[in-house]
Amino acid sequence: MSMRGHAMLVLCAALSCGAQSDGAERLRVEIDAHGGGDATMMQTDDMRAREAEARAGLARDLSDALVDIMAVLLHGSDSAKNAALERLGSMAISTGEAGREQARMFRSAVVAGGAVPELVSLLTSPEYERQFLAAKAIHALALDDPTTDLDNFHSLEICQGGAISPLVELLASENEAVQGAATGALSVLAENPTCQQMIVAAGAVEPLMRMTTFANDWQKLGALGALDVLEINNPTARTQLDALNAQTVLKGLTSMGSALLREQAGGFQQRLGQPAPATQMSADEQVQSARQTRMKYDGVRHKAMRLMQGWERGNGGRGRGRGA
């Protein structure tokens, strides 16, 4: 059996909380039948401990669901893998009946259980849909619950697992949805100071600046948000933005496009025009500032979406207003 197959059996056994789990047996059969894979998905002792902590309080139905999802990602058909990615992303952020605590523990079990390499490999798929779904899943897994420190390892584990380079490459995708998904994932990952440095070093600033120039307003807002987070407490990012004439580009955006875009571009331009702080932020201060910035842009984009939906309803059957 391959190392990846062995690692998935470890994950399965931990999540199933018992040797008699139907999900565990299904995964064992799948791996044995296919002979496992070539990639390695090894856990450190620290990750194993984090996984055990997460799955200790994870509901049985979520545990079984994760086992099934990982079996499909390893050995399922192409269409089944896409469905599994979509399900994984949805469950990672779900606050339905399971509640936020269960969603957090689910994310922890996925990341600590060694699933990141498989997700990273799917980012390099030649299919746009799979690239999109993999980036959205990574985005969901990287989300940090500000009420606890128990999931603070997610982003760093994802970044060190190799997600940065393929995500940055996807910023230049010819598919706008893929570009947007990669931008969102990088924005969340950049809340971690180490990840932020890795993203800047990987060359994310230049393609994001191109998006602020040539993309639609929705994509421009996402790119501005990512750049704003990357610039926080990062002199290298500031230098790269200056070299790319970011202030000139932002000034141009203040006179075109939607009001929401003009407002955010103007605020970012103003901040870039100010001298860099004499002292660096602490890591905790940077995380807090980055999270607030990212959430601000998320709010702006949600507002833009509501406005677009209202416009579409207003231009439907009734011609204006809210519609039926």
C-alpha cells in the first residue's frame, strides 16, 4: 500500500471513532482495490494530536462524511471528485444544524488529517471547474474562527503544504471564476504573517495589479482586497506596489466603475501615499489588522452582490423595484 493510502487509513480510523465504521470500511476497500496513490500525505506528531483534538468532538455524521469525501478525492471519477470538492467546501463553512463549533472541528480534522496535499494537487488540474472548486475548498478550510485559537494552524499548514504557488499561477487563468476563487483563497491565507510573506515572494502582487486594471469591477474589488491585506506590515509588498505604479492605477479607479469600487480604491490609494510606519506591527497586531481588512472587503463585495441582485430583480417582470 502507498504512503498516501496508509495516511488516509489513519485519517479514516481517527475520524470514524471505531473499527466498525461503514465509512472506514468503504475507504479501506477503495484504497486496497486501487493500490493507493503516489503522493505522500504524512502527519507530524503535532498534526496527529491536533486531529485527535478536533475529531474528539466532531459529530459522527460529519466524521463519516469526511471519510467518504476523501475516498472519492483519492479514487473517484472526475465528476465525483468535483462533487466531493463542492461538498467539502460547503461543509467546511456550514453553520446550519451542526453549528460553528462543528464546522471549525471539521476544518481542523481535514487540515490536520493530511488532506492538504490532495487538494493542492487538484489545483493543477487542467479543468477549470476542478481548479475553481479546489481553490474554494482551500479558501473555506483556511477560514479562522476569531473566537478561538484552536484553528490557528490551518493557514500555515496549507501554505507549507504547497498551495501558494499553484494559487498564484491561477491568478493568471483565462477563466474569471478561477481567478476569483484563487484571489479569495490567497486573501484568507494572507492573514497569517508567514503565509503573507510566502504569497508576496511567490509573485502574487503583479497579477493582482493586472486584475485591478483589466478585470471587471467584481474581480477588481477582490484583487484590491488581496493587495490591501498583502501590503499590511510588509515593506516588500509596498516596494513592489510602488514599482508597479499602484497609486496611479488606484487614482484612475477612483474616477471609474461602481461607487463601491471607487471608494475602496480611494482608501487604498490614500494609505499607500502615507509613509510606512516607523515600527513594525507585532504578529498578533498584523493578524488582527489583516482579518479586519479582509472582512471589510468581504462586506463590500456582499453589498455589491445584493445591489446587483436587486438590479436584476428590478429589471425583471415588473421593470423596477423589488419585484414580486
